[in-house]
Amino acid sequence: MTGLPTGADATLAPVRDSLRAAALATVAEIGHDARERGQALLAAAGREADGIRAAAAAAGEDAARSEATMRSARVRRQAHETVLTQRNALRLELQEKVRVSATALRTDPRYPDLLAGLIERAHALLGPDATVTENEDGGVTAEAGSRRLDLSLPTLAADTLAQMSPEVADLWRR
Amino acid sequence: MTDRTTTPGAADSENLPRKAEGRISHGDVRELRGPLLVMGDVAGVGWDEFASVDVAGRERHGLVLEVDHDLVTLQVLEGTDGMAPGNIRVRFAGQPLRIPVGPGWLGRVCNGRGEPLDGGPPVTGDTTLPVSGWPLNPVHREPPQEPVLTGISVIDALTTLVRGQKLPIFSVPGLPHLALATQIAAQATSGGTAFRVVFAAMGLTHADIAYVRDRLEERSAAGELVLLLNAADDPVIERILTPRIALTVAEHLAYTEGHDVLVIMSDMTSYAEAVREVSAARREIPARRGYPGYLYSDLASLYERCGRVRGQNGSVTIVPVLTMPAGDITHPVPDLTGYITEGQIVLSAEVAARGIYPPVDALSSLSRLMRSGAGAGRTREDHLDVAAQVLAALARARQAAELAELVGAGALSETDRSYIAYRGQVESGLLNQGHDELRSLDDTLGRAWSALATLPRQELTMLSTEFLDRYLPEGSEAS
């Protein structure tokens, strides 16, 4: 058995109208909500985009500033290192001149006295049995068992220069 | 015939005894063991004496660790790689290692033994001092009480550093502890005066070293920085010396030259590993995780070299950085460090993962001297109360966040939700800041008040009504 009794259509018409109206109202409400939510989402997305853009710009500025600072720092460091390298070159030159001057003492008339003093010192430190040999650059080296004493002129000069380093450093700090 | 007493040559020979004894070299090598070198047939050598080790014409350096009759054990700072009996000559200096001290160090970059890396001549000074330092008479110490402003909000507001304090940074590998340490070094001032900075790098990578040099270049160019660099590929044993040289330089700059000096030592875990390596080579009985039992006193011998001395202007403030293997705060190095130092700044991977720099775990961090250095007459009247309130609220916020994970934020009370909002505000507004952003203390405390303003006023129980009326921003939730 199908269909509605005769006259039911007319009777149900208000119900249908009411249901349709309710459905349309719901559709309108959903549509309105959807539009509102869409607008809210769009607004939120817009705000987020603005935020991201602003953060990116700030980060970019920050990075650029850091990069500029770094670059400037590196240039200044290189300049400072150049000065230090020149100072060290002067120090090495002085060392070499002192070494040459010390070696030249071999031809000094006072050298035999100095040599005798060094030999005496070597024996005093390593004992009378120590083997003392004159160094080709001047001064002596001595050995006793596993101990070895270096009293060559270049070594003594280098040691003296090292001990005088505060005074010597004034030469290139001025 | 020349008069012997007036000849320069004769005068030199008479001066020889002092110099000449240092020219005796010894070649009786008995043993090479790890970083240790055992020499025989040696007399008149003392403990901690410095030595030069000639290895086939190239110079290395050593320190005497043991003397037993005619046997002397040395630790070779550059390691014993490539050394073999027969090509070694050792000369003992007759004294512990001494370094020249003075302003000549400022602006210089040296290796972990204090030798120049910047191409310049060796550092010179009118005075030399032993690197092991002199113990400071405890009654000559002045209690630290002036604040150090770092321009970093989380430190200035919540764990205030004090002039003469030792405050370590506990971190884990991969976190920006070096960035934080260099930012402190670059920005720290006390009483409006910048610090002289001595940076001792131990076991750092070359990339990290380049970063440190770049970040601190301003200080270096201004002649306010000393860099001692022991890279990861530099000799491990050398690291034992690096912090001692740094502290010796710093002490002279502070107590003789009158400067405020900040010493940053990074990474102290690498230092402790060097101590462990030597200890193992000496076959000492290992304590926790293989570190020697004397690690505590060894670390104390470094950390206790900071402070202020009565009647002297300068100060030495130490910020050691140490990485905790696997983030384990009970590891011997952070554990023992925590016993000696006056608080700690703890960095957290979890905070870093939320994109916050510096990733300080504020609730685990503490400056034990903050009460001496902050508050009315030192920083600002409301400082201590604000810090206490910020931390208390953060603790409550952490609980609320944990609860929200279980039951959802919607099920929380209005108050708990305000705490979660507060945490977000604290992290974004107060804790998070740029790598080279310098904030004034007023700015920092203002940000703290802004964050607190997200909480209901009745929750701000640690702040007096007077402070609330004076500092709480208008129109806020709490006002």
C-alpha cells in the first residue's frame, strides 16, 4: 500500500512549508556562519600573514645588521692582525740580528775568556768528567751521561732576549 | 790584555749560573704512556715544574706530575704522538709555569697554552705569575653584591648575576650555550662600566671558535678581550692549562689593574675529560664514570679563583659553560660544579624546541647571590618580588599546562587558562629575545609586569598593593 490518503497533501502543506522554511533558515544560518567563519579565517590568515611578513622583515633586518657587523668585525680583525704580523716580523728580525751578533763574538778578542768561562761553567754543572765540545757557532756544548748542556752563543743570546722581552717589546709597541 | 771584569763577555759568563742550569737537557727516557713521559737520571726537579720537551727539533711542553727518586713523570701538554725514546730531550725550567701578565693580553688571540694565534709576537708583561695561582685568603674576600647587567631578560630578571660570582651555564650539546655565553660577554656591564672579558675555549669546534671571535670582535677591537682557544682538534692535555692561564691573566687585570673581569670557560666538560685522561694514564683509582676522585677539588681550584678582594677595585666573575652528556644533571661534572658554584643557568632542549632563545629553563635556574645583588638600591625596588612572582606563576602555569594535556584546555578553570596564557606571554614577551638584543633592566621588568598583567589580580599574591598600583599596566586583566 503506497501513497497518502486523498486530501493529505493539503493537510500536510503547512508542515512541508514549515519544514522547508526551517531548512531554508538553517541553510541561511549555515551559510551565514560559513561566511562569517570564512571572513574570520581570512582575517586571521591576513593577520598571520602580516605577522609573518613583519617577522620576516625584522629577521631580515636583524640578519643584515648582524652580517654587516660581522663583516666590519672581520675587516677590523684583519687590520689588527696585519699590525701584529708586522710586529712579529720585527721581533724575528731582531732575533736574527742578535743571533748573528752573538755568533760574531767568536772573532772578538774577548772570546777566549768567554769560552774559558763557559767551559768552567759546563764542568761545574755537569761534573769534571763531562765532555765539552766547542760549538761551531761559538760557545760550548757539554755531555755527561744522558744530560746535555747547551751553552752555545746563539742559544744563550736567544735566552737572554727572551728574558728581556718586556723591554724589547717596547721597540715595536711604540 | 783586557780587564776581565769589564768585558761584556766575562759579565755574561758570570751571569751564567741562573740561565745555564735551565740549559741542561735530559735524554734518559724510561717510558711513554698515553700523555705521560717518564724520565730517569734526573735530580733536583720539583712537583708541578714546567719543562720544555724537544722532539727532533720541535718544542713541546710538559708539567711534572710525580717525582720518585731519580724518576720524573711529566704530562706532555701537546701529547706524546710521534715521540720515541732517542729523539727526546727534556729541559726543566726550575719553576712552575709562569706567564707574563698585564694589559698586553688585551686584544690578543692565543692558543690554550697562551701562545699567539693572531700572527703577533708573544704576549709580554712586566710581571710573571705562576698559572696555578695563589690561594686567596678567605677573610680578604669581599661578599659580592653589585649586580651585573647582561641585557638578557631571563638572566637579569630571574637569575641576576653579581660581580664576583661564579654562575655556570648547564647545557646539552646542540643548544645555543655558546651564543648565550658570548652574548653575556658582549653585553655585560656593572655600574655602567663594561667588563674586560677573558674567554677560555676548550675543545670547541673551529666553527664555534669563529662564531665566538666574530661575536666578540667589538670587544676585541676595543682592547677589552683576551681569547684563549683550544680547538677540538688541539691537544687534549693542553686544556688542563687553558683555564688556569685565563684565570691568572684575569686575576692580574682585576686585582692589580683594577678592572672588572668576566671569565668565560667553555666547555668545562672537555676540561674534565682531559683531567680524566691524565688520571687514567697515571693508573689512579677511578671514581664516578672514570673521573678521578679529586675532580671536585680540581674544579674548586679553578672556580674559587673568582670574587672580590677587600681594598681592591677589580673583580673576577666566572661563567663556566658545561655540557651535560645526555642531559644528565647528575653527571659528575655538573654535579660537582653545582656544589662549588653559586647557582646555575640551565638550558633546556624542550624550551629550545619551542623556538625560544635563550632556552633557559627558568624554574631549574638559580642565582644564589641574587638577593645580595638585586632589589632596592641595587637594581629596582620591585625586582626581587617580581622575580619571585614570575617564577611562582610559571610553576603554576606548568602544572596547568600538564593538566590541559590530560583533560583538554576547555576543561580548565578560567584561572588555569589565564596561567597558560601567562606562560605564553612570559615566553614570547620576556624570555625570548634576539641574539644581539640588549635590553635595559627597566624594559625587562616592564615585560615581566606585562606578562603578570595577564593573570587575575588576586593571583599576584607576592606583590604588594603599592607595587601593583605603581607598576601594573593600565587596562590589564589584573588592574
